[in-house]
Amino acid sequence: MTTYVITVPGTFTAEVGQETRARLNRALRPVDPHRTRLGDAEDLDPLTVNEDDTFTIRLAVESDSVPHAEEDARRLADSALNAAGLDDTSAPLGPAVITGIDSDM
């Protein structure tokens, strides 16, 4: 298994307050990229929100292949958004992109 750091971009289409952002951060805690060497070295936060309401979710995912890692990341991001009370209309996601690989290979 390889640990991938994956970035999933998105856009908030409605007002998202601090409480919702805090719930989203809590939901992302189990897949926080800080637990990888890359995430720790680059100080990658699981959630970054820009002034224009675009956001970036960064996740650490263990998988046996790139396609599975991207699928898992997308599923985990959707799940975290749902746990925060958001859905695909209030926070649509873009394509998942591998931004790092943390492997002992």
C-alpha cells in the first residue's frame, strides 16, 4: 500500500460560516495530510478556503493504485462535506489530483 496526498478543489455556492468550517475540519481530521512526511514538511492543512469561496481539501489516502486513491479521496471529501451539512449543490467538487506520494518504495 502507498499513501497518497490528494487535493480536491471545490467551491462554496452558499454562505459557509465558521461553525460549518469547523465541522468540516473535524470530519477531515482522520485523513489529515500532516500524518505523512510530505504533509508534515509542507505543512498541508486539510482545508483551505479562499476569499472567493473556492476551497481546497487535502487528504492522505492509503491505496494500492492511483485510480483507487483518487476514488477514495473523492468519496472521503464528499463524506466530510456531508458530515458538515453540505452537499454537492452547496459545495461542488472538482477532480481529485494526486499532489504527493509518501512511500518507502
